[in-house]
Amino acid sequence: RERAFTADASHELRTPLAVIRGAVEVMLDSGASAADEARLKRMQRGSDELRDLLDALLVLARSDESEAFSGRTPDLDALIVGLLGERADALREKHFQVRHTGVTGIAVPAPPRVVGVVIANLLRAATQFADGGELAVDVAPARVRIALHRTGAHGHTPVPRGRGADDRADRVLGLGMIRRVCERWGWKLDERSEDDGTRRFVLHLADSDTIRTDLG
């Protein structure tokens, strides 16, 4: 019953969220003032974060269903390039410099929706407390590393620390859900925060394999 409720609620919330995101896009295209544009873009970023969380909830709710385990991601790096492209404007507005390195042709025995949900939420988690810096994304067989490094004058809002900090950070970042998705798929997620504001996530994808794409 809990899984059914979570799946139904996540699915139903996507419709009004799509309406909100569409209205914001129309208002941005209608020649808003600089101040209004900044507010609208904050709304756009917030709706994108909510979309990522809803996707994670939906995947988690359906992860016990047989069809949830069917499918294959043929190119992990291409999927991540697409996710970075979708977030390019938001990352640029928050003064992030993106450095991406990857290996093409890495296949993951999991549906693109599941892999995409995990990576999208890790990108959000890495940048949520930051205002500028270098976002480094490195893709290798069976592993994705995401790190945010502080650079220049742009600083970071500290990640919650102290007693109970891990639980609070999980709630704020949505990492608790992502860890549960990883557990269902047999993946391992390592996370580390440093005093200088650097955040690192390493996602170990079990049973990933490299395939060479025949380009003729």
C-alpha cells in the first residue's frame, strides 16, 4: 500500500509540476525584467529539483516490480552528457564550471530511467549547497565520480555537520532515497565532504561492462 501510494502520488504530482514549469518558461520568453527573470529562474531550478525527487520516488516505489528491472543503458557517458546539457543553463547561472571526462560505450544492465534518476540527484546533491566552483564529472567502466571543488571567489554554504548531521544532510539532499535505489540495484555510493567545501560522490555500478560501438 505504501509503494502504491508513493507511486500514485509521484505520478500525479508530475502533471501540476509540468504546468508550473511550462508557465515559467512562457514568462521567461515574454521579456521579463532582470529582477523578475532572476526570480523566475529560481522557480525553474526549484521545479527541476522537485522533478528529480519525484523521479527518484517513482523509481523507488516501483523497484520491486519485475518490469522495473528490465532494460539496459547502452551508453552511460552519453546519458550523463545529456543530463549535463539539460542543466547547463542552471549550472552557468550559479557560476559552475563543468569539467567532464568519459569513456563511450559503457553499458549498464539497468534501465536508463533508473540510472538517470540516480545521476541527476547526485548532480543536484553536489551543487545544492554551492554557489560557484568546478563540477568535475568522470565516467569510467563501472564507476561515476562527481566532485565539486571550490574555485575563485565563489564559496560554499557549509554542509550540515555535527551530531545527526548525516541524517539531516540526507533529508535535505534526498540522498536517503538515492541510497535506497542503489541498494535495490546492488550499487555502492561513497560520499565525502571536506572542510574546504569540496563534495565528492563515487557511484560504483556493479556488473557494468564496456561495449564498443561499431561506427562502420
